[in-house]
Amino acid sequence: MEKLKQRWGISSNWQVLIIFIVFGITGSSSMLVTKPILTYLGIVKENFNGNIEIVFYYVLKILLVFIVYQFLLVFFGWIFGQYSFFWNFVKKMLSRIGFKRFLKDVE
């Protein structure tokens, strides 16, 4: 637990618990929020028949879940009083997958 607190730059076990709760809520919520968005856009599994089309559906769903997850992570982090931790976490995650140049302007 101490290594985790040191790595994340936090000081108490209470903060670790809050961070785990936020990760759990965000993961579940991102799936719940994504489904109605896809339905509204008309992207439902029943519209895709072939194997390639099903793969396309899941790729779209994963991309949308990823985008929604980033927003919800910062939102729930803000609600639980850990905004700066989660904002830095999201920026670090996005910079690792290649969005670093877009994040330089957002500080």
C-alpha cells in the first residue's frame, strides 16, 4: 500500500480508498452511459450482420467507452474531491497513447 501511495503522490489510506471507489464507479458508469449514446446514434448490435460488421461495432463501442471514461473519471474525481489526481491521471494516460501534443495547451 505504501508503494502505491508513494507512486500516486498521496498521503493517506483514505485517499487510496476514494481513488479505488472513483475507478469502480467510473468503469461501471461509462458502460451504462455508452449504451444509450450508441442506441441514439443507431449503432446497435442488431444492425450488424457479418463478422466484419460485428468487429466494427465493438471497435466503435470500445472507442466510445474510452472517450466517455475519460470525462467521467475527471467528473467523479471532482465530486469525490480528487480532481487534481484524476486530471493528471487522464493527461498522463492520453499522452502515453499519443495525444501529448494536444494536451500542451490544456493546463
